[in-house]
Amino acid sequence: MATWMTTAFAVAARTLDEAAASVSEGARLISVPAGDSQLARALVRSGGDFGVMAEARDEAEALALAESGVAWLIVSPNHAPRLQRGASVGLVAKIPAASRDDAALWAGLRERGFIGATPECGPSRKLTDVWDMTALSAFATRCRAQGLTFGFAGGLEAPDAPRLMAFKPRWILFGEAVRAEGALSRPLLRDIAALFRDGGEE
């Protein structure tokens, strides 16, 4: 499993070419579309110096993605998949805003095999519509208290990076913010990657 000592610049890629472009501009973590085990497997087999992340919406997707070799697998906190013994994937719980203060849920994550957590964005798919900075600070504190790594995603834009880096997450994921008219944009990738060189990655 890929690891980083600082916050990783993560990019949501839809193809191998997009992933390669993102990595060449500084991305250290690539997120594939939910359930896309084929792309995940191809990225892992490419042997590049980056980690691969994916979200599974059900047990079948989770097992297929785990077998593909992803570093991080995002699933519901209530449905940890039964992975094969020895699987190296790190399970990340997607925490709904309504459960942010559910002490029982938080306390049981490690027992169910989770090593990380990320906030769920809700219908708008924009993190900051549902979680303000105070709530995200509390989220980071809860993760540390439970020994969980964590990261952020969901409609994030360049100005969000410095604010979120203050919480020292493992990753910050960007999607539409690195696209222009739907296509991946190298200038936008470079602009956001520069924020991580200045305040995140060494």
C-alpha cells in the first residue's frame, strides 16, 4: 500500500491517460470512478509511483476492487466487506453528516476493519455544503482519537486546499476543479499541485 508522510494531491481520473497526466503534474493518488475495477487494475499494473483509490457501492464491487490491488477502498461504515485474508487494501469508511456525532459508530470502526474515514458529501456532492470548517475539524479530531487516517473529497476547489491542509489529512481529492469544459486540464492540475508543494508535500 502506498503511504505518504504529508497530504497527498489526489485526482479523480476517468482513463489511463488522465491518470498519467495527473501523476506527471504532481498527483500522488488517483481515484477511479465508483466500482471501476478494470481501470483500477490497469492503474495498479502500470507500476507507477502513486496509489489508487476507489469507492465500492456494494459487496461485489468491493471484492472486485480489493482484488484489483487498490490502496484505499471507500465503503459504507455499516457494511465492511469480507475481504480475503491478507488483503492489503485499506478500508475507508464514508461517514454521513448525520452520523458525525454517533459515538458507537466511531468506536466500532477499527473493530470492523476500517483504517480510515472520509466525510460523505450528500446529494449536492459538494463537501462544504454539508460540512463546515468546524465540523471538519471535529471530524479530523475524531479520526485521530480512533487511530484512523482520513482524507477529503467532494466538489473541492483550489482555495479549499490550504484550509483543509490545516487538518493534516492523508489526501485531498479534486475532480471538476482540474477540468475545463469536461476535459482534464494540465494548467489547472499544475496550479493545484503547486499548493501541495508549498503547503503539503515536500
